[in-house]
Amino acid sequence: MRSRLAVTPSKADSVYALACQKGLKDFLMLSTCNRTEFYAFAPFHVLREIVVEALHLTDEQLDSFFYTSSGINAVKHFFRVTSGLDSQIIGDYEIVGQVKKSVQVSRQLGLVGTLTDRITSLAFQSSKEIKAKTNISNGKYSVSYAAAELISSQQIGDNIRNILIVGTGETGQALARNLSEYHREYKLTLTNRTLSHAKELSDELSTGLIPFEDFRTQLSRFDVVIMSVQSDEYLIVPENISGNSTTLFIDLSIPQVIDPKVGSLSGIKLYSIDEISAFHNELIKQRYLDIPKAELIIEDFIGKLLEWQHIFQHTGIILRYKEKMGRIIHNGGNPGPKIEKSFSTLIKRVKSEGYRGCSVIQTMNELIAFEK
């Protein structure tokens, strides 16, 4: 079902198009190996319509497989996701890059407003501080790192020499670098739909390179085949495997691109992203002990966000006040410093007391009295 609900590139354009058609000004979509999430400042029924239409769901499917958060709970969830606390592998250091990419796409489409901009900025700051002050992301563990660890573990064996990585996106690149740096005994070969992307990485790491169109016919060359590529259909099926030496398949793709039936073939081991994560979480249980510390950091940044929002909701009134004060002060000199001082005084009052008309009047009277 998770594969069924993943947003592949072919679906992403329609999702963003629908968001624009609905008139949304703030909209983010995050589709990774373990989640498909939609964030928006919008009535829930509007967001629901986008999800149902874009993913071709029934109402029953949406109610069964999606969860909903709103208000501050949605914001806290976004902070936890960005910090790696909601990842399959706790502290996954690749998730923040995926979130940044999502924000970048939305920004290019004009779907990042002032509120979304501030929320995402503080979430990235929170993630950075958690990495610096806790062990949540210690060791830079991720799905790609877990796959590399699985390959070299005792439960796989010592007969691995040749490894094929299909897909050189973020996960594929991270995996290739991990294997190249820490396991020089392996001979790596890369392929990608756009071969020039794979060639850049191949030149950097001195690996082999084959055309994407040919990889299925060359499976027998490899002891391990790792899939990290997006597709709406299976790229490897049982018919592609006949008498070859490949013993291990790892599918890091969502949707899955290796037919699960491959795992039932004699002599073949097939690992999904869930099995890899379960294997690796046993190795990093220490991270769970730092979750409370990370949660406190998130709460601190949520507090900063709420403080900012407290001021932001009165921005129009404050700016109009600043403009009026510029017209009131006429002393032949530069009124800028006095206006700024008065402006800061008003901001502090709004922070501590909330907006009240009398606060504006009091601040204006103080400045006018000072002028006299």
C-alpha cells in the first residue's frame, strides 16, 4: 500500500497543479521511502480533494491509510520529521535534505508563503541543533548506510565481490560513497536512466558503468543488485533471473521496483526497505535514549515560532503605525533612529501584552511627548 501511495515524478506534476488550481498559497509535498505527506494552510476538505484526485483514491482508502494533524500538532509533526525522529531509522540524516528539496520545489511554484517560510526555516535550525547537541544522528546512519552495513554483515556471507547500484539519486549516491569509502574490497558498477548523472559519480569513485537499458540482461555478473530508482512498474521480475550468480537483491525504492516473487526463487535473498531498517535499528538503540533531549530542542524552537507568530498577526497594524509616526515627526533632522526606537518599544509591548489599541496610543504619546 505504501508503494501504491508513493508520489512518483509522473504524479508529482499533477499534485502541484491541483494545489495551484485550488488557489493554495502554502503547500508542501513530501514523498520519501517511508512516507507520503501533504502540508498546507487550507481547509481540510480542499487538501483531501487534492490527495484523492491526484492519487486516484477512494474516500475509504484515504481514511484507512492516511492520518491527519492540524494546527500546532501538524507543525510539531513537521519538526519531528525534519529532525529524523519520525524516520524508519531514527536520526536518518538524509531526511532533512529531502525536506529541503520539497520546500525548494514548492517555492519555485509560488507555494511557500510567509508562514511556511518561517516554519521550515525554524525546523531546519532545530534539526541542525539536534544533530549538534544529541546522539540522534550520530554516525550519520541512514537507509543507504544500513544497506551498506547489511551487505557486509555476517548474515549475508563473504562471497560478495561485484555490486550493481541502479539509480544514482540521493540515496544511490550516498550508498555508492559508503561502499566505496568503507568497503574497498567490493567492485561497484553504476547505472541510471540519465547515464551522464551516473558517469559523474562513476568518474568520482572510479566504478564501472553500464547503460540503464542493459542492466537486466547483465544481472548474472553481480553478487548484489541494489535498486534505488522510481518507477510505476516492476523493473525486475522472476523472468529476468535464470541461472545467474546474483544471490542478494535490495529494493530501496518506493514504490517497490522488484517483484516480491523474486524473493521466493531458490538461492535468492530479497530485502525490502522495512527489513533493512529493522536490521539496522538493532544496532543503534542508543539513539532512542536521546529522543527526550531532541524533543526539548523542538519545543524550544516551537516556542520561537509562536513568539514570531504573535507579532506577525499584527504586522499590518504595526507597519501602519510606523508609517504614521514618520509623518508626525518633523524636526528638520533624520527621524529614523527615533522611529526605530519607538517601533521596538511597540514590538516589545505586543510580545508581552498582546495587541491592544491602547498600547499603540501609549507608544505614540510617549514619542510625541519626547519630541515636545
